[in-house]
Amino acid sequence: DQIICVVLTGIGSDGTKGITALAKQKNVHIIAQSERTCTVYGMPKSIVATGKVEQIVDLDNIAQEIITNVGVR
């Protein structure tokens, strides 16, 4: 039903391009790594700028957010 997309530290905007294309065909939930926990904030910044990010999460909490969003208890 829904695809969880996570954008982590990195340079560029290729993740944003891919997720934007995917979102035209599928229901996506987008999680971006927080700026304060990134080595390079380029890729998360790019996806956040689209306004389509549901969550901005510190690196240490991303795994738990994925688990929560896929309904694992």
C-alpha cells in the first residue's frame, strides 16, 4: 500500500528525483535524516525542500520510525 522512502546524508539530488518519480505512481511516506545528524546535508535538504517529507528524524531514530510506519510491534 505504501512505500517508506528514507533519504540519508549525501551529496546531490538524485534521491529526490527518484522519489518524486516514484510518488507519481505509488503512495510514499518520506523520512529525511535531520540536518544536525548528517555529515553532508545535501540529499536530505533536497527532499525537504519539496515539502513532501512527512518526517525529519535524527539518524539514531530512523530505524524505529521505519518499524513504526510499517506496523511492526
